[in-house]
Amino acid sequence: QVQLVESGGGLVQPGGSLRLSCAASGMIFSIYHMGWYRQAPGKQRELVASITSGGSTNYADSVKGRFTISRDNAKNTVYLQMSNLKPEDTGVYYCDARRSASDHFWGQGTQVTVSS
């Protein structure tokens, strides 16, 4: 049974930093492409950052230069380091593991709130 468990969310002031973690189990982590998505209230879920099984990364324009995605295959974990956070970064952040349309899993999400 595949499980993706996110952690590290919370309340942070604008300009602050957070590191999200997503621990995977029940899967061969190293062969999956991993991603972080977020969903703000009243908005659609959007891709924030992704990292392929080979380590190539991709970022939404809104987070380039502020967020860094990384993975540790030995720990079956993907990270999202978020810096210089803005109120518009607020939302529920979801971890995603994907090999194909039919081999795709989501975590339960972790709340990130950026507010003074």
C-alpha cells in the first residue's frame, strides 16, 4: 500500500522560510517522478515544483528563485525548501508521486499559511 505523508507546514510571517517533507512508503521511490502542488481557497490545484527520477527539476514561475525541490532516495523522501514566503503562497501543499496516469498517488496535504 503506497503512502505519501507530508509534514513541515505551519504559520510563517512574510519573508520567512519553511521546509516541507514528503515521506513515501510502499513503493520503489527512486523510479517515481515527484512533485509538490498547492491549492489555495477557491482556486484549482497547481504545480509548484517537480523533480524527475533522474533529478531534473521544474518550477512554477511564481516560485522560481525562492523554492527548491530535492529528493533523498535513501530516505524515500522529497523536500520543498521555501524561502522569502509571500501571502500568496498560502494554501494546502500536496505531495505527488507519478510514473504514468494510472500509476499516480497523492499525499493528504499540509497547510501553509503566510501571514503577519
